[in-house]
Amino acid sequence: MAEVVNISKDEGSLADQAYARIKKRIFDFDLMPGDRLSESELALQIKVSRTPLRQALQRLQHEGFVEAMPKIGWLVPPLSFEKFDELYDFRVLIECFAVRELCAAAEERPELAGLAKIWLVAEQDRLQDALEVGLLDEAFHTRIVESTGNHEMLRTYREITERMRIIRRLDFTKTDRIAATYGEHGKILSAIQRRRADEAQRLLTAHIEQSKLEVRKITLDMLYQARNRSRAAREDSQGS
């Protein structure tokens, strides 16, 4: 009979905190792709015991942000642009299907009116905060898929979104990408509202492809800068 492990609320809370802190360090490239993680060092750094730390790492492993290395520890996996390209392709398939369903719907979907209030606004009313726009962008695409009413598709799409977030969020670190996203989202919505499925799918595909190209360039630049900072820090410590 399997052993039942009871986890207290305090342990759960500490595990959540450890999860958030480690994930942020991965997202900020403080923990670099290819870095090996020591449980003992991480526990000291984020000030938690081994049990909640291991729970956090197992959760991150499930989401693909770390890998377990038997008898060695944990690894931040190298970034694989080939894998991200496959996820982007999967996104296009799901979202294009959702757009086609929206255009073919007999009645107007209330989701579109809510999205229009956010994205079809005057230029002076557009948000400029990168984090906020990134969250709204993610919500825009998720809401389109959600509108199909296909719960299994939505569940899969959310898993894809989670796995892509590490690089997708970088798209809005450049102000020109914020302006481009407002314009592209507005055109996609307008095409859907006019029931022009082919046009909406073409615009959506071009929008996602451009985002893929931009985040690749930004990611490579951030990795280059992070490696330079790490190298400089090592040289300083060796010289002191």
C-alpha cells in the first residue's frame, strides 16, 4: 500500500514561495540555461528547508523548467529554440482553429466585446508597462481559444503557454513591440468581427510568427549579456 504523505499548510506555502523565487531567477537568467542546481545551496539562498524546496523543484520539473539528474542534483535545461518553434507551431494550429470557430458562430461572442475594449483603443490610451501588456497579450490569445468551449483544447493550450512564458514574456521589453501588438490584435479582432476567417487566420499566423522572431533575438541578446555579467563577476571575485 502506498505511503500517504501529509503536507502541512506551512510547508505548502513555503513550497509555493520557493517555486516562485526559483522560477523568477530562471526567467531573469540569474540561473542560466545549463546551470546545475544544488539543493543545499538553493535551500540556503532562498531560506527554506529541503522538503518544500524539493516540492518546488518537482513542480518546476513537471513544467519543464528544471530537470532531475540522478545522484547529481538538478539542471536548468539549455534553451532549445527548436522546441520553442514546435510550441509556436502548435499555438498557430490551435488559435487558427479557434478563430475559424469564432467566425462561423451563429451569434456574437461576448468575449470579443471585452477584448475590443482593451485592444481597439486610441493610441494615447494604450498601456506601456511591459509586464501588464504581456499579461494582457497572453489573456487575449487564451480568451480566443477559451471561446471555442473546447475544454481539452484549452487545457492543452494553457500548458503550451506556461512552457513558452520564459521567452514569450520578453516580447514586450521593446516599446515598438507594444505598439505593434496593439495594431496586430486590433486587425485580428476586426477580421473576426466581420466573419472573415481566412483573413483573421492569416493575420494571426503572421502576428505569432513575428513574435517568435522577436523573442528569439531578444533572448539571445539577454543570454549574451547575462553571460558577460557572470564572467565579470567571476573575474572580480578572483581578483579580490
